[in-house]
Amino acid sequence: MVSEAPPFWWQKAGWQAWLLSPFSLLYGKVAGRRMRTAKRASVPVPVICIGNFTVGGAGKTPTAVTVARAALARGMKPGFLSRGYGGTLDVTTLVDAQHHRAADVGDEPLLLAREAVTVISRRRVEGARRLVKEGVDLIIMDDGFQSARLTLDYALLVIDTVRGIGNGHLVPGGPVRAPLAEQMRQMTGLLKVGKGHAADPLVRQAAKAAKPVFVAAITPQEPEDFRGKRVLAFAGIADPGKFYRTVEALGGEIVQSRSFPDHHHFSDDEIDDLLKDSEKQHLQLITTAKDAVRLRGHHGRAEELLWNSQVIEIDMVFDDPHAAGTIIETAVAHCRARLLRENARTSF
């Protein structure tokens, strides 16, 4: 999957999108058919998939964490399943936050492993079965909605209300991963994040289809007061603009910002430049939790950069405090019904 989305994906459809439309049409046919007809494997525990309509971040990982915390509060043992984007390990692996580096397993799995059992696997079915062996009673998939490998008991699609679905075109002409009609059909619920209006058309479609719509906001865990602080903000995430808006909302004056591709591993030269520029202009370095985990265990001056950077940790906070619990309960009920159907089929 593309790690750095072309800027034109997030603007009104122009000549680039229309030039690529034949390829988007072909991509859409293949992706739609896969979602519609793929034979999906089944596991004996509820599976909640946190996905999105488009390539890039909408807040899937913090949403997955919020759902896991709600499950833990219910006395459940949740486990995360991730593909491990950005990591080099291509075998199914139980993530150890103390032992593994982001270069091995990816940055998001390291964040997830701080909360609950986490497995990375390029083969989602194998990864899900490994989680079952680890004793989890709820699997939370971070992404993988369009992969159509596993039977899902709840598919929650997250959409950012500022970027929405960009220009609305399918890959490679735009950021949309599969035909919207098919994604809408297989979606269980929609989570809109933020207070923009770019998601409004999809919210109306979801409501028309009687699909629940939840509302949430990304909130700093321990809001620092950056008023009066001149900062150099850097981020290697899918939507750095969202991070910069958070810094500004906390009062920080962004004198310089440095954006890198999603899951980016910093080179020695990039690290040196960040440290020199912050020192030269007396700027406070500020970054994201995802970037921080990629710097840990890195070579060169990465630890120095991390030591000198303030890290903003975020939570996904639902407007309805019972929303995550409702999602879990629905997934459990769907799983029970699914297992009863499967048992009925095998008994004949």
C-alpha cells in the first residue's frame, strides 16, 4: 500500500485524477470483486475491524486502543492484529514492546503492544489464529477491511471530517481503496472524527442505510500548555496537518514544520538537521508517539533527538462514553450468531 499519498489525492479532482481514471476503474473492479466474493476464514472469537475508506490515516490506531480499553474494562482479553507496515519481519510474530524495534515490527504495533497482546502477520488468518492460541477472547484488527481474509463481526470505518475521502477517486487516481458502494454495504458502523464537514455525504449515506454513526475527537492525553513556545514540529504520519493543528490548538507557535512519509525511518542526516535547526533557532522539538517509537533503538543520534523532543500522546475520545461498549456487545452477538450458523451447517 502507498505510504506517501500524492497531494492531488486530497484536492478537488484535477487532470491527474482524470488521466488515471482508467487505472482507477480497473483497480476498483478488482478490489470490489475481492471484497464481494473472497472466501473468508472464520475464527472462534469476535473480530472487530477498525478500517477506513481510503489509503492513509484517519485515526484507526487510537480507535483500536479505545476499543481495547473498553474490552479490558469489561474483563475481556483483547488482542490486536496488525499487518506490521514499515517493519521488516515477514513471519507471524508476537510483538514484545520491550524487545522489538519499529524497524522490525512497524511503529503502530509497538503502540498497540503497550495496551494488549499484539500479533503482526502478513497473513491475517494465521495471525488471528495465533491470537486465539494466546487466549484472547476478542480480536481487534487495525486496518485490513478491504483485504477480505477474515470473517468480521463488526467493521467500524473511521473517517476524518477534514480530509474526508479526498478527491473521491479510487487508487491510483485518488485515495479510495475500493468502490464506496461495496465498502458501505460491508461496513457495520461509521466513526466520524473531528468537526469538519468533508465526511457529511458519507454520514448521510450511512444514516440512510440504517448504519450507526459514532462521533469522536482526537484529544491529547496530557495537554501541555505550549502558549508562548516557539516550536519545530516534525511528523512522519499519513496526515501531518492533523498533528500540526493539535500543536497549534495547544498554543504552540510552529516556526518550522517537517513532514515525512508515513512510517518513515529517519536518516542520520535528517536527524542532524532537526537537531541543528532547533538549536540554531532555539525551538522546542515536538513530535508524535508514532515517530517517537521509530526513534527508539535507532542508530546514530536518534536517542538524542528523542530526548530533546516533546511527544504528544493522543486518545480517541467518543462523544458517547458507551459507544465502544456498544460496538463490542454487537460484535459478540454477531459472533455468537455466526458460530451457531457454522455449527448448524457442519452438523448436517
